[in-house]
Amino acid sequence: MKPKDIFQNDSGHSIEWGEATWDKDDFSIRNRYDNPLTGRFNKAGSSEVPWEDFKMMIKQSILRGHLENKDLAEILGYIETVQ
């Protein structure tokens, strides 16, 4: 993956958005963890997901009731701030 945008917290966890590993024309998102012992990328603890799959995961999580109303309200609040 070639990250184009990165969110990182202090624990070595980050979320990256960018050019997919498998095709430079695809967009993907990665849940990245660095190995605390080596400081290097932990491939086993990190996953890269195609953007279309990520959107489907969100949609199906909502439709199947895996997100509580308080979670959805929080998400809606974030959506309203960027509109």
C-alpha cells in the first residue's frame, strides 16, 4: 500500500488510506499495527481492505444490527461536522 492519508495514535496503531497493494488504480484502507519489539510493520496484526469491501462491511454491520444506536448517532455526528 502507498498511503495517501494517515491517522496515528500514541500506541503504534494507525489507519492508512491510499493506493492498494494489488492495483495502483484501487483505493484501500489499512488497519496498521507496528510491532512494539522491532518497531517494524506487523503484517499479522494489520490488514488492508479494498475500499468497496470496507463500505460493504459498514453497510452490512448496520443492516445486521452490529452497530448500536449510540454508535450510529456518534457516526452521524461526525458526518454532520464535515458537511
